[in-house]
Amino acid sequence: MSHFYLQDGVLCAEQLPLTSIAAQFGTPTYVYSKAALLENFSAYTRACAGRDALVCYAMKANSNLAVLKLLAQHGAGFDLVSGGELLRVIAAGGDPKKCLFSGVGKSADEMRLALQHEILCFNVESVQELHRLNQVAGEMGRTAPVSLRVNPNVDAKTHPYISTGLKESKFGVAYDEALATYRTADSLPHLTVVGIDCHIGSQLLEETPLLEALDKLIELIDALAAEGIAIHHLDIGGGLGITYDDEQPVAVGSYLAQLFARIDQWRAAKHGGAPIKVLFEPGRSIVGNAGILLTRIEYLKHGETKNFAVVDAAMNDLMRPAMYEAWHGVQPVVARPTATQTYDVVGPVCESGDWLARQRDLAIEPGDLLAIMSAGAYGMTMASNYNTRGRAAEVMVDGALPHLIRKRENPADLFALESPLPGL
Ligand code: LLP
């Protein structure tokens, strides 16, 4: 069930009309539904009930402290990709011991920070990184828990920019080199091998590539066991897609049931039924459909060949259309009974690529509010200050109550860290 729905011709977030959010907080504003977030998260926890499993929310999708705190309180761990993200988890009261650290470019400082906070595991992406981590851990008198991000070379069948499991990808260790890399990891004195992981891509609409990747990881775990290298957890990454338009995403429960069935079958056959901990790193499927971007129409501009609805949100607020030609639904907040016209919905930024939606049939007038749908994931976290535009406010709705969870930035915030040359 969507928590954004029309009631008496007005689009609401839970029980609150979006018109009242615009009146109170202005536009552009990201609006999230607390109930939607928790519902999406609990689809994972329900499917993991009674299992040794941990859902490490991929916070790059949406890292607002309110989102993190809510998920942490419901038992989430976190998948992070920078020291900054770890500091966010800590600020939100999340548990670093439930954190995975992914990413191809971890700095020594970031490793130190993560070791100080005793994170669950480093998802290591290269042999060079193993050596650096071993050195940093040694200097600190620590042992770093590691997993190798293995590139299973399966085609995730998604947009090339968000497909990460193919041979040519910068991510992970090549499948054929995984055994040798594990041997290196095992031989380094300040590392302990604890797991194996992969992440093959994002916005996946079929479970087959994920289950193929699982099979590849299983093969490797068996090969490692034969060499005396024990793997205690298996991390299958994130990647489940959501509905932006008319996509039919895989249901979380059904995907996890298939995955656990496969794992149980393998454990029973090969490891005497001994369980293995299973980790997940979902991002988009937790937050994507739990948020919208609320924007107001500044002008309707009727060009020679096209009509434009110029709105107050832009590519700096929601990068996805400009960057991936991503499709987001556009819904007027207050429906008009008049005839529609076809519009491109564009922002005020000085780039032709600054569009949010193209060729949409809308019955709209200047001053109307529009909701850009399914904008909860990779929306605010990818926002920039291009054109010295302050980033949007963020509001989380709980029932009929709006909570401002991030204030709108003002221009003075944006140049506060800058200083002119001395003497000028
Ligand atoms: N784990 C790792 C190692 C990842 O790199 C990602 C996403 C995730 C988990 C979470 O994947 P999800 O469950 O959200 O599919 N900005 C792009 C998406 C980039 C995804 C990057 N990695 C977009 O807006 O579509």
C-alpha cells in the first residue's frame, strides 16, 4: 500500500495533505513517510525472522539522521562507504558494531576511524586495500575483520551506471582471483577473514542474477573451506528494484525465501546443516518509495515545439533524471478537472540537462504544487549546491504530523566555509 495517495482530490503523505507541508515548510521539500519506511524495512526483518541475519541498510540511499535513527531503533545495521557515513551512524545512535564498510577507495584515516569503532567488517575490494588495512590495523595493535567483495561476473540487467557485478566494473575482486586474494588476506597478521560479499547492481527487477551470484559465492566458500579458510558470513549486497513507472519489482519476502532455501539446502548437503550468518545491504527498496520531492510551478512556458513547466526544484535537488535519464512519476498535488497538455518538467538551473520529467500530460497552472514520486532513495543524498542553490528541506510525516528533519539551506550556509585571498 502506498502512503502517498489522493484524498478528496489532494495528494497526502500518510494523513497529511502535501499542501499543508508546502504552506508550512516551503518548496522544494523532500517528504518522507515514516510508515512506508518501516513497512519496507520490516519486509526484510520479517523474512529474516528466526535466522542469523542482519539487514545493513545502505545509507548512501538516504542518510538523514532521522532515517538512520528510526532504522537503528528497529534493529538495522548499516552499509557505509565513507568515514563521514560512519560518523552519521554514530550521531544517529546507530551501532558501529553492526556496520559494514564498502567502497573501493578507503583511506587510511577512514580505516583507523572504523577500527576505533570496531565495525563489524571491512568489505575489501582489492589486494592493495588488504595490505593497507593490515598495516593500519597493525599500527593500532588491532586485527581487522575482512570480507572480500567478489565480482561474480553476472549480468544484473540494469542501467550500466548502476550495474556493478561485471568483469569490466571497477568494483570488487575478480572471481578468478578471489581464492588467491583470500589466501593473501589469510596470511596477513592483522587481518581476520570473516566473510564474503558481493553487490551486483541496483534497481534489479529479477531475482535470477542475485541467485546466480549466490551460487558463485557458495562455490567459493566451499573452495575456501577446503583450504581451511572459514567464512562466517555471506553478504549478498543490496539491489532490489522498486516501481518508478510500471515496473514489477521482486517481492522482498519471495526473494529472501528463495535465497534462504538455497542456503539451507547447501548447508545441509555440505556443512552438516551448520548455519551461516546472512547479511543484506538494501538501500533503494527501503527508502525509494517512502519519499517524494514536493515542488511548485514557477512558470508555464509554451515554446515553439514544446511546453515547459518550470518548477522550483532542479537537477541539483534530484540528479537521477539528468544523470541516468531516470523516470520519476509526476503528480499534481491538487488535481484540476481541466484538459491536460504535454510538458517537460524542468528546473531553474542553467543546463539543458536540468529536467525532472519529459513529455508528461498534466493539467496544471503556475503556482500549482507537483510531487516528483519515488524520490526517497538517491535523491537528497545526491543533491548538490550547483548554481548556489541551497539544498531542499526534508520533512518526515508520522500520521498527521510533519517533522522537519533537515532545515532548508540558505545561501549564507553555502559560502560560510569560503574566504577571499588575504589583502583583497
Ligand atoms: N551495497 C553496495 C556495495 C552498493 O554499492 C549499493 C549501491 C548498495 C549496497 C545498495 O543498493 P540498492 O539496494 O540501493 O540498489 N545513484 C544510483 C544508485 C547507485 C547505487 C550504488 N550502490 C541511482 O540513483 O539509481
